Amino acid sequence: MLPHLALGMAFGITLPGPVLVLHIVAVFGAYFVWYWGHGGQTLAMQTWKLQLQMADGSKPPLSRLLLRYALAWPSLLLCGAGLLWAMFDRDRQFAHDRLAGTRIAFKT
């Protein structure tokens, strides 16, 4: 994100709207998928000792990480409905975790 801020502030250069959105989605995707795939935790998840895993406790394959990331966007953008889902879910899992077959668990 820093190059966008620097170019925008210094030179008034910005990417066209759709290109900027695609770039942001790609950068966030690289961040989340990388961290979930290498240890099952983002930096914030490390703080709270949470870990992403498959429903059976195994490490999620790349296909499931990408699916979870793709499903997280509508989960967030629909007024957080996928996050509110966790309040009513029997295992307190987010909607995108249910659909992707993943879960967030306390790291042992």
C-alpha cells in the first residue's frame, strides 16, 4: 500500500478505480494466503494464539486457503453477516470457514 500512498501524495498519481481495487484484493490475498499457508497464522492470529486449520485439525491445502479468502470478502462486505454468523454457529465459526471447511482454533 505504501507505493500507492507515496505516488499519490508526492505526484498526485493514482491507479484507475477498478485497477486499484484489484491490486488491493491481490495484495491482501497474498498476505493472508501466505501466512495461513505458512504456520496457519497471520500476525494478529499469533497475538491471540489462534490458528487456521481444516475441520479435522490438519493443515489446509492451498485450494482451501484461496476459497476461504474469496469467501471472506462477501462475508465482510454484506454488512459483516458472515462474521455475525459466528454468534449463532454451534462451534462459533465464521460463515466463510464453514463454507471452506476450515476453522479457527486455539493453538496448542
